[in-house]
Amino acid sequence: MKDKKKKQVEFDGLRKALEGARDFYVTGFDKMTVSQDYELRKVVRGAGGLYKVVKNTLAEKASAGLPGEEVLKGLKGMSAVAYTSGDPVALAKALSAYGKANPAFTFKSGLVEGRAVNLAEIQELASLPSKDEIYAKLLFLLNAPAQRLVTAMNGVGRNLAVVVDQGVKENKFSS
């Protein structure tokens, strides 16, 4: 059994993590093996997040007064929190992909951009493109009109060159 100091350190660590994380997902991991847990942690780190197994009552107490209080209230069974201060879509995609491969892993709920989300919303979020993909599409859309303008301007010069070249070939210009 842990003494009071260790419990306080664990409480403070979880509280600090929840304060610093804008987005997190509460998951269940009943009947997962150690190797599956290791692989899950690796997947979460690869998505820019962190993964922490939590005691349900500790999570509820640590989240008191924070935006995620409602999400962490009344948890049942084995629970863990995957959290990030980066891209919540990337973390949702990584967790969803892992969940499809490992049925022992489940979603319970989550908090994204300060809003509680359920399982269906997490799946919907996982199907969205990542921030990098959205930025690439936006830059393409911003760049496309400029490319069309340059192409049109080059077309005028190209057409003029073709007309002049044909005139020279047919001796239309006399000196």
C-alpha cells in the first residue's frame, strides 16, 4: 500500500498533466497483455501524446475544477488517459487504429478543445484529415489562382511568339 506522500505525488502529477492537456481520451484496457500495452504506449508517443493508467477515484479527484471534470467522473473498470497538447486528431487516429487491431482496447470518452466527446464523436474525429493535410490543401487552394494567372499571362506571350514565328516563315514581314 502506498503511503500518503506517494499518493500526493501521484495526485499532483496527474493534476498537472490534466491541467496541461487540452485534449485527452479516456480508454479501457481490460485483458491487455504487457506487450500490447507497450505497443500502445509506443503508438501514443508516435502521435505526440502521453498515456497514463489511472485509478478511477484519483482521476475524479484530480480533475476537480478542471474542464475534464465531467469526463472523468464516475469511471468504472480499468481506465487510462491518453492526452496531448498537440494535434487531437493525430492522437485519435492512432488510438482508433490501435483499437481496431486490439479489441481489448476500448474508448470510454474524451475531451477535445474543452468539449466532452463520446465514442461516436471520437471515431468521427479520427476520420478527419490531420492538420498537416489541411494546411497542404489550404496552401494549394491559395496558390492555385496565382498559378492560373501566371499560366494565362505566359499564354499571351507564347501565342504572340507563335504568330510572329509564322509570319517570319511565310515572309509576311517585309523590310
